Amino acid sequence: MKLNQLLPTVAVAALLLTSTVGLAKRKHTVKIQNGLLWMDTEGRSVQAHGGNIIRHNGRWWLIGEDRSSSWNPDVNLYSSKDLQTWKFEGKVLENGVTHPELGRTRMIERPKLMYNKTTRKFVIWCHWEAKDYSASEAGVFESDAITGPYKTVWTGRPLDTKSRDCNIFQDIDGTAYFISTTDENTNLGLFKLSPDYHQAVSKTLLQEGQRREAPAIVNIDGLYYMISSACTGWDPNQAKLTTSRSLESGWTPLENIGDRIAFDTQASSILTIQGTQGTTYIYVGDRWMDPDLPNSKIIMLPIEFENGKMVLRWRESWTLDLKRGTWSD
């Protein structure tokens, strides 16, 4: 083959290779767009408020409150391969089905999903409440499969403590904790859970008298970071950060993080994306009442670290590389 005949062939091959590499790269690179209402694969709004996201069997699973009817929410589950395209998997906790009092004398807020590697069970902890918030209880549900069905394990006040707004935290060794606003929204209670995640076995009082809620904890290289908000109902407020080398003691004084209204959000969870070249930590927050409860938004922001400090900045859009575990503007 003559050189002038070879060159076009090489050029075409190079173009095809470049296109293939570009396509492969796009498969694991996603653009996060904030401020928009998430839609599922059926064209319906994603109803998963106040929940969390976990990784299981190569997919991301999102759990949260179905606020399409505002009050007495069911709990929905969605799955995704890229944190963008969400498939509705069903109602994992449902009024009048999961528990006879659910939807009648009790409602659920802030459902949080965990996988117990020892028991191979999926466990949900949540705020289990009366319509007038007089119950101040928690609820625990369990299933063999992530999609359910989930059965009631226990409902009540953990270690006889009034408990409301809540979250969960699984440490690196698999030890799980339930953390909630306690004692009439006065303190935070950190409840260590039994190995099967069914019950609280010990309690530590945190942020005494600070009236904090929506706590979200992450362990980064042995340092625990906790973001929380003040108790102001559906209205956003200044998020604050505290750190410690121990969950039970030594938490630093609260300091501001983000802007004065947490970019119009309240913390729901901190999502960890581990990749081949790094780890990205993502602040996941609810933008409540935008413009109403059913249409509240889910906001995802990359967490930065500067001079040993955790920093949270607003980004209308940013790019996440799921394979490499890196992000960029």
C-alpha cells in the first residue's frame, strides 16, 4: 500500500479510536446539575426526600420519603448506575401495609438504609412519629433483599429517649450508629447499635443544649466530620461543622460551613465515591419547599478540603468521574 493510501486509513483508525475512548470516558463521567427536579425513567418526579444513597451490586440505591401527597409519606426506593438515571423500584415502606399504624397514628420521616454484611440483611432506621410529634420514636425494618419486602423489627424510643430528626452512620469496621435529635430537640443522641442493627445498646450525648438536627457523619482517615443544622422546621439555616477523633467525645466547637442558609438546603447524607485515582465526598441535601413539599429538590455538592478544613461551596453544575473517584468544575 502506498503512503498516500495508508495515511487516510490511519487517520480514520485514529479517529475511531479517539471516539471510542471518548465514549468510554463518558460512560463513567456524569454532570451533576443542581436546582432541577429529578425525574425517573418513567418521567415521574423522584420522590425520595430525607433519605440516603448506598452502593450495592454495582448500583446506587436511593431511599427516601414519597412526598407526592405531602403528609403520611410512603418510603420509595430507586436504583441507578450513574447517579443520574433513576429507576423506581417500588415502595419499601407503605402506609397500611408495612405496619398497621403506619398512615394512621404514625408517619415516617428520614428513612435511612444500611446493609449488614454479617447478617446479609438490609436494615432501615427512621423517625417514627405521631401527627403532632408527641411520639418522638424511632422505627426499624429489615429485609433479605434490598427491594423488600421489609418487616417491622421494632418501634419505640431508643433506650427510653425521646428521638426525632435522625440519621445513621456505618463506621469502617461495620459498626453502626443511629444519631438523632433527642430530649425535645435539645441534644443529639449517638446510639451505638447491636451487631444485627436491630436495637440501640448504648447512648452518648452530643452537642448538649445546642438544638441541632439533620446530623450527617463521615469518617475520613480516622477523623470524624459531622454536619448539622439548627431546628427551624422547613426553613433553611446556617449549617455547622464539628470534628473529632472519637465518636463519643472530643468534638470541636461548632463552626460555620457553606453560606448562611446552607445554599437553601438541609443535610441528608454524605456520599462517598471511591475510585481508581481518588475519593470524592459529596454533600447530599434536601432543598425543602421548592416550590412546595412534593417538589422539593435534591442537591449534591462536592466537599473540598483546604488546609485541613472541610469546605462547602455552591456549584450549579459540576462533573463527577465515577470510575476515577474524582471531580471537576
